[in-house]
Amino acid sequence: MLYERLDELAGAPADDPRVPALAADLAAAVPDEVLAVIPEGEPSAAGWGRALLDDYPPAQREVVRRVMETLAVRVRATRGRTP
């Protein structure tokens, strides 16, 4: 269902009103156990993350960027670091 919602954004602009809710839902679907194995400094919208984002159309790119940003905050929080 979440990826179907992402597919629906294929031709949408980055400021599509569905972007924030979908990004929040996708980030919430990632369990804390997965965060524990994410390498230090990741996820990041730089480097490898930038290359990943470049493959998406605008609205999908914004969803993925927001998910990565949210997960990065959660990773730092689980490791006792602040943003």
C-alpha cells in the first residue's frame, strides 16, 4: 500500500500535498531494529543518497529525501546524539 502511494506520485511535482503524509508513513514503517544496523552517518541525502535521489521523479524524490532525513534523526536519537 505504501509503495502504491509512492507510485501514484510518479508524475507529481515535489510540492504535491500527499508528500508529507506519505514520507511520515514510510519512515514510521521502518522498525527500530533496522535503524540499529544503519552505518554511522547514514541515511544521508549526500553521496550515495544523492545518487539514489537523482533516479526519482520530483515528488517521489521529495518523499525519499524526507524519509532519509527522518530516519537520520531517529538513528542519531537511538545512538544518544542530537540533530
